[in-house]
Amino acid sequence: MDIETLLSYNWGVMMPEFIILGVATLLCLIDLFMPAKISRRPLGWVALVGILLSLIVSLGMLSVDTTSILFDTYRLDAFAKAFKLILLVGSVLILLLAESYRPTEGMKETRGEFYYLFLAALLGAMIMTSSGDLITLFVGLELVSISSYILAGIRKHNLQSNESAMKYVVNGSIATAITLFGMSYLYGLTGTTNLLQMGTIMGDILDGQFQYLYGISFFMIFVGLSFKIAAAPFHMWAPDVYQGAPIPVTAFLSVISKVVGFIILLRIILFLFLDAPGDQFGAFTFTESNMVYVAVVAGITMIIGNVVALRQKNIKRMLAYSSIAHAGYLLVAIATLGYFTNSTVWFYLVAYLFMNLGAFAVIQYVSQQTTSTEIAAFAGLYKRSPLLAVAMGIFLLSMAGIPGTAGFIGKLNIFLGAFAVNPGHYVLASILIGTTVISYVYYFGIMTQMFFRPMYDDIKFTPSKLPVSLCIVIVVCIGGTIGLGVAPDIAFDFLFDQFGDFDDFLE
């Protein structure tokens, strides 16, 4: 390919990625040459400015037509724009969370590393959202994964952090190998890495042996990605990693990594397997014949996540199992695979972002004040700080799916989506309702601790000592949780006005 051809592409659509790459490189160089005695905290504000600038540029590109660079190696479509906004807004909130994180807890000497590793992971996630090629999709996934491994063990002298990083690396490497093996089958069957071309070729394959092979590839890719999203029974790494990692890293793994997992799932399933034949006669599509396996995993994930969470005494481990359960809810939306699957998943991830990051913000402050991440540390929180207790209560109610919150609307959309297809997924919908009721026990258990138990100790929290960055996160998350719960049309109107029905997804 000559220079003239390269210059003919509209590289301006990659400006959000270029900004993140430039800021990450700049922070790496500054941290390298900055004297060790100087605090790295200002680097966080530089990273925050970079993400905000990238967010502004992304918002300015909402009206840009679908653009392809290098045969869909980079693809800017409605799907990419919509999910990129989730990643950038979530990253802003996580960085604000990290700014108030106490360096004495193990990140003092590695705070600079945290910022540019975080930006590297964000860059990988953004590449994945805009990828229409198997290679760049995998490269983006690995950029997120490798950065996450290091971030999980960033407290180098903490035994729990080292253990969590080791478990994460081992499980993540196995998952990557399985995913890559499944992708190699697809390349061998189609002779291309372009997702649109692969989908077209697979749609014309009626040979039973070939169908068997891409069935195996689907199974391997789904299993590999199930590790990434912590879906049962491939979830065993998540509780230990969530507990051992610093809270900002835990928040990142809980939100951004989960968004990444569902981005690649949607890209591969909808591009490659949606219209592929499921039998030798083409009477059934591949998804009609095989989505039952996704449904089984979704059901198991919801059950295990909610049931095991009942026995947890550490709030980070409890939220790990809660995160597993939420992965199950999202898998229900994928298993049903209706017309509004993309919009349903998008809305739920937005709701999950606000309620989860808000909860982690409160947990971070309480754990720093009490030096404990046990659920018992929340005892009497209403007497210590009524505002924090009410905020945490709102986030827990949203996670439980109580009406008036974003979590309720998200679950309602998934529940209705299970009946919108023919035949309806009645069993899956029943499991969703049943496990949601089970989740009330541990969510309301925390609320009981906060409002009806005597104080954990005699220390009272003064609102004036609450870090400004933490206040911003809590206020924004409360606004998002209640706003989307009371007026969900705001989000849906924005979604359909700006992105339509994701019509350009398969063009």
C-alpha cells in the first residue's frame, strides 16, 4: 500500500484514540524523568484532561457518517460511538476515584504507573469498539488484559495484591489462548480476518463438517470471553482479584472490563453468527440452534452470583459476586438476541456504570476511615454520615432493581426482551426474577447495617473532609441512577436520535 492510499483515509475519526495515546505516552515520559521525591498526583489531572478532551471530540463525532479505515481495521459506526461514550464517561469517574485514593495504602510509589497503564487499557477498549477486523479486535483485547494484570498487582508489597494478580494472569492467559484458538478456526474456514467478509462467507456454508467447525469456534470464543466477563462457571478468579486489587482498580475491572467483554461478544456474535446457517439445509440460523448454550451460562451465572454473595462478609468480594450476577443479566439479553439487544445492553451498562462506581466511591471512603473492607465496617453509617448512607442506599436499591432507579429499568428491558422473541425464554425470565429477589437479601443486609446497627467505632465522618473528587463521583452517580430510573426516555431518546437502531452495524 502506497503513501497516497494511506493519506486518502479520514484519519481524523481516530482523534479520540490519538489523544489517549498521546497523553499516555506523555505521562510515561514524565514519570520516567521526574525525580522520585516529587508526587505523581498531578499526573492524574493530566490524564483526566486527556480523557475529557477525548470525550468532547467523541461527542463532536456523533454526526459523522460511518467511516472505515484499512478495510474495517478501524470502523466508526453507531455501535462504536455509543459504547465509546460509556468507556470515556466511566474512565473519567474512575480517575476521580483514584485521585482521592490514599497513597499510604500501597500506590504511593506506583501512582504514576497507574495512570498510563489505565490509559493504555482505555485505548485498547476504544480500539475494540471501533474494530471490524479480528486482528485489531484481539490486539485491543490484549492491550486491556495486559494492562489489567499489572494494575491488579500494582501494590507490589501487598501479599493479597500479588496473589490476585497471579490468579488473574493465569486465568486470563488461559482464556486468551482459548479465544485465540477459536478465532484461528474462523480464519481457517473463511480465509479472511474482516468480520463482514467472514460473516458473508459463513452465511453461504451449508457443509455439515464446516458448520461443526465453526460451532466449535463459537464455543471456544464464548468460553474464553466468559472468563473475561466473569460468567459462571468461569468466574473463580473474580472474587480474589476484586478483594486484592486497590479499589480504583477494582472499580475499573468491575465496569470497564465488563463493558469490553460484552463489546467483543456483540461484535463477534452479530457480525459472524447471526445469519450463519445452523443446519445443512439452512432451515435454522446458527443463533437459533446454539443460543441455548448462552442461555444456560446466563442462568448458571445469575444463580451462582446471587447465591454465593449471600455468604460474603467482605464487601469487595460481595460486589464481585454481584458483578458476576449482573454479567448473567446481560447474558440474558444476548441469549434472547432480539431487535433491541444492542440498545438494551447499552442502557444496562450505563445504569451499571453509575450504580457500581457510586457504590465503590462510598466503599473507598468508608474503608479508608475504618481501615476495613468488611461489611461490618458499614454498621451505623447513617449515624456517622447520613448523606453517605443515603447515597449508598440509592446505589444498593438500583443494584437490587427497585422501581425508581436505573437498575430497575435496565432489568425490566431485559425481562421484556426475553418475551419479545419467539419462542419466549420463560425459564430464563423466571430465573432472572428469582435471583433478583435473592439479591435483596445481601443488598438489604448492608442497608440494615447502615441504618439499624450501632456504629462500628466512635469515629464520625465530617462532610467537609470528604475529598472533592469523591463528592463529584457520588453526586454524578446519584444523578445518573435516579435520573435514568425516573426518566429513562432521556437515555433512550438520545440513543435513538444519535445512533438510530444501529442500522449501520452490519453495513
